[in-house]
Amino acid sequence: LSMIILKSKREIEYIREAGRITANALQLMKKLAKPGITTGELDQRCEEYIRSCGAFPSCKGYYGFPATICASVNEEVVHGIPGHRKLKDGDIISIDLVVNKNGYHGDSTVTIPVGHVHPATLKLLKVTEESLYKGIEQAVAGNHLGDIGHAVQSYAESFGYGVVRDYVGHGIGTDMHEDPEVPNYGMAGHGELLEPGMVLAIEPMINMGTEKIRQLKNGWTVVTRDGKPAAHFEHTVAITENGPEILTLPEE
Ligand code: MF3
Ligand code: CO
């Protein structure tokens, strides 16, 4: 049974406040993600920034996750643990960040190219981000959940990429993970009816090769089975009477 919690306008503003801090922190990560920096240093800078905003890292301690950001490099899809690994020219890094401000969460992810990245990999990043926007366009009252997944999937697969099935987006609010699950695949017109007040984290994870993944023995890091690169983009989005509103935007 799905228990979707609808949010008031005031609650959506709280989520937007958390989401703005999330987005500003990711802008900082884009500036810092250069060859030579470690993923652990990025994590530390991110945590300092969000605490300076009076906010908290939602992932730290979540089922024992040890860090503020998930830092997933190259063939790592999601849930990479920050540490001593130094970024090098040609890497890509997905930084997934959830921020808690005043009890409300904002969740966003970007995949950042480090230095000079192979054009085929840059294409994967571009298409993955575009697939997120295809999904967001469908986050409209009167549509169904399957419209979002269908839009993401059909776009990404038209480039021959693999759409990860084992991890999905989610509702978000006073909990980081709420109902409903938001798959990046599906059938148009199927699934839960979308209504104003729903807030969804839409987060396509798109692989250059196979959609198949496996988890490393550390119990967290998820990698592609074929070792080819993966990209991940995410926004927290409110469904309103006036269409989809992205809540994880930086301040101008
Ligand atoms: N943004 C991730 C998600 O939506 C959060 C992972 S936090 C972790 O699932 F603690 F589980 F790593
Ligand atoms: Co998420």
C-alpha cells in the first residue's frame, strides 16, 4: 500500500529552502572537483558548507552511511563512499547530496566531468541530464507516475544506454525517502495518479553499457557490471497547479 504525503504550499517552501542549500553545495562541488582533490576532501568541504547554512547532512548515519555526500566515480553508479581516492583528469564523479533544513529534505545529484573527459562520456552526461528534464516535464497533475519513467527510459534508450532498474527515485519531505517509488522506466498512463502537493525526487541513473549493476563488498558502492561509466542527475520536484517546480535550484 502506497502512502503518499501531500505537502502544503508552506511545506513546499521549506523543502525549497533545503533544496537551495543542496544546489548551492553542488555548485561548490563543481568548482572544487578538479584533478588532485580527494573525494574525502570534497565531502568535508560540502559538510562545512551546509552546516554553515544551519543545515544537516541527511545521509550521514543513514543506515550507517559514513559521509555527507555519495561520491561515485566512473563505473560507480551510486552510493560511493568518499575517502582517499584522488580525482584524475578524465574522471567523472557523481555527487549525490541530501540536506536537512528545519526538518525538511532536499535531494539533488550532478555528475561532474573532471578535466578533459572523453566525448562519448560527455555525451552520456548530457543525455542523462536531458532525460531528467524529460521526466520532470511529465511531473504534471493528471499524469501518472509511469509517464515520468516512460519519458526518461525512452529518451535514454534511444541512445543505446542502459537504464538502471535496481534503484529508483522517491517521494521526499520530512523523510528523505517517502512513497511513491519513482522508477526511471515504465509505461505511459500507468501507475499512481499525480496530484498537486506531491514532491518527488526524480533521479535517472543511466549507464553507457549494460543496465546491470552489482554492489561492492563494502555494502554500499554500486558499480556497472561491465565496468563502463554511469551518470546520475537528480532534482527534487513539486507537482503544483502550475506544473512542475524544481526545488533544488541554486540562488541566482
Ligand atoms: N540521494 C540518495 C537516495 O535518494 C541518498 C542516499 S543516502 C545513503 O537514495 F545514505 F543511503 F547513502
Ligand atoms: Co534521491
